Amino acid sequence: MSKTSNIVDILEAGIRTESLRQKAIANNLANLQTPGYRRLDVKFKELLAKAMDSSGSVDLSKIKPQIYNPKNTPVKSNGNDVSLEVEIGEMVKNTLHHKAYIRLLQKKYRQIELAINLK
């Protein structure tokens, strides 16, 4: 696999992950007052880092983002651990990551297009 396609694959995997994370955040916000609801998050960076550290090539199609329950936030008296402030902060951060991935992918495709048009 060439470095260019590897970069494109990584950016596309990031975009898919941030889209899934946005859905998890929306679900958390929808359940802000639901008794017993525990917030969800998406695990991908850790999985990607582990795959990149291993020897051999990395098949990003086999690395899937995982929705999980972090259980590391304070629980309110109703058993719910969703914080509006935390979720809004996560949404802003997630949106910035998503935009960055999109811009980097656009730039990579422009570079490829320029290289093709130089011939």
C-alpha cells in the first residue's frame, strides 16, 4: 500500500469515526434526563495506535470504531452520568476534528489531481 493511499485511508477512517462519535454525543444529549442512562463514547484512536505499532501492514477496514460506556464520569442521584457541558465540549471538539479530516482529505485529493494534470 502506498503512503498516499494509506493517508487517505486513515483520513477516511477518522471521518467515519467522528461521524459515529457525533451520533453517540447526540444520543447522550437526547438522554440527558433519562434515569440510569450512562453516556456513550467511541474508541478508535487506541485501536488505530495499537494496529500502527504492530509489525506488518495495517488494514484499516478491519479496524472498526467501537461504541463503549466509559463509566468515568460522576453519576447523579438518578443514576445518569451525562453532563450537558461535557457533551457540548465533546461536540465542539468532534466537529473540529471532523472538519480537519475533511480539509486534509480535500488537500490530498487536490495534490493527486495536480499530479495527474501535470502529465
